[in-house]
Amino acid sequence: MWGLVFTCSFDPKSYHSESRKNKWSGEIMGWKCNRESFVCCRFSPLHHAALNGNLELISLLLESQAAVDIRDQKGMRPLHYAAWQGKAEPMKMLLKSGSSVNGQSDEGQIPLHLSAQHGHYDVSEMLLQHQSNPCIVDNAGKTPLDLACEFGRVGVVQLLLSSNMCAALLEPKKGDTTDPNGTSPLHLAAKNGHIDIIRLLIQAGIDINRQTKAGTALHEAALCGKTDAVRLLLESGINATVRNTYSQTALDIVYQFTATQASREIKQLLRDASAALQVRALKDYCNNYDLTSLNIKAGDVITCFCCTYITTWKSCSVSA
């Protein structure tokens, strides 16, 4: 798809003199009357230059008043291709020429979706600085943060979480316990076993028990055999007894759909968690004489996994 040629007869690498450069520029100016016509997939010279990071060609095309937001067959603008490839300098030139930072493709994606998905930190930062909206949802119901979490782009996730606009993405709409988009950043990170991103989301304050029709992030991690993700979610206080819209707990799903070594470990983790006792601390507690003891603040949820024969609980975890 990308091996397209534009409707011109020059080779950008072949000129070495000022006269050659002038001839090249003149030929580009000659496109002025028909620069909107493309070959094949409506892939313009500016699309091609942005995709390949050809700064000289981008400059000459923009000087000749090429349409900066021209769309190809999929509704992609040159800025989309520069973002996809993570090319900062072409991005600067296109943005300076007024390219739409929130222009959506036919799939509903803005350039930030592409830079986030592919982990291009500098380009994502540049787009945010130019008022790119990280809350825009594509046709699949995903935001740039969703894609960064799904593909394990830790740096970009940190960047997006530092944006005030992303705070709204960490919790479902008021009064709606089931996420309307059918996914969430935590679900996508858990499904793919991205432990560092799960930690970042929890630290940022995402509702760990947030639900979609498929259930919580625990359902996703358990179904996909992500043992470490299951363990981390349980240690962070996720409710293992939540049922999805099909009335299944995470343990039910593992029993029904999986039979791997990972699933056996996950079954044991979920069985232990289902038998755990959860209580909420009524007041602060701190033992300065025992560094291994739990320090508890009022309101913390304490999950106790194991009880001794004298009915004292051990193997506890605390979540705020």
C-alpha cells in the first residue's frame, strides 16, 4: 500500500545544484492546478513526504500551497502519517502550516491515537501541546490512552495520565457502573498483562472494580492467562466475587474456558481470594516497634488471605 509513486518526474535525491533545486521547485509549482489529484488510494505527494519524513519535499509542497489537510481514501491526513511514524520534524512543519490536530480519519482516529499506539513519546507530547484532545474516541470506542495501555506504551501512558483532560477517562460516567465503551484502560492493560501500566493506572486513581459487560479487569486477565496481572489486581484489592453480565465471576470464566498451567495458578489465586475476608479500618494504626507490621489509616480496605488456628489473620494486604 505504501509503495506508491507521485505524479511527477523528479528524484529528490538527484539534485545537487541550486539550478536543479529551482527546477524541482518549479515543477512542484506546476502541480498547483492539479495537486488535488492522486494516484491509487488518493495518496498525495504530501502524504508520501510526511510518511517518509522528507523535510525538503514537505517544505516545497507547503510553499506551493499544497492542501495541508488533504485526505486519502481512508480519511487520513498527512499529519496522521507523520504521527504514525513518530517523525517530529515533519509534525512541526505540518502543525505550523495549520494542520488539524484533532482531525479524525474514517476510523475516527486523530493523530494522537496513532502516536500513542506506537509509543512515540515526543510526537504525542507535541500533539498535546497543540491542544490535541486525548478524550476523543475512535470507531472502536478507544481513546489514545486506551491504545497506549493496550500496546504497553509505558512512557506515553505516563504522559497522558499527566494531562488534566485524561482524569475523566479514569472513571465511568456518573451513575453508570458499566463502562459504555465496552472497555477501559485498566481492562486493556490487564488483558495484555502489562504490569507496569496496571500499577500506573491504580496509582492514578482508576476505579479498580470498574466494569464492562465482560466484567472487571480481573475477568480479562484471568481469561487471557495473565497470572502476574491477576496477582497484582488481587493484591491491589479488586473484588474477586464480581459477576459480569453473564453472571460469571473471574473464577467461573477460568474453569469454563481455560486449561493451561497458567490457568491452574490463576484458579488457585482466585480461590484463595474468594475465601479472603475484607474489612475496612475504623481508625489509624501504626506499630513503630515492628517494621514488618502493617500501617493502616482509617478507611483502608484490609484483605486477609489466611487465618491461623488461634483465629488471628495473616497474609494481609491494604488498599486505600
